[in-house]
Amino acid sequence: MQRSEQTDKQLAEHDARIGALERSRWPLPSLAVLASLGALGLTLYEKTGR
């Protein structure tokens, strides 16, 4: 019985830690948009001759 309670506690702790990691990471589409905007900005900067 004690082993079951310890396992349940560990699972709850892991679930909380994984949830925190998932909330704090940047989603891939957002990074792609930022990279695209950076490339567009650099292209426009070079095209204007500056």
C-alpha cells in the first residue's frame, strides 16, 4: 500500500513538472514566424540600399 502511494505521489510530481515545461516552451510556429520576419526585414533593408 505504501509503495502505491509513493508511486502516485511521484506520478503527480512528474505530471506537474511536465506541465510546467510544456507551458514555458515556445511553440514551433511562433519561432518560424519570427525567423521569417527577420529574413524579410533583412531583405528589405538590403534592397533599399542601406
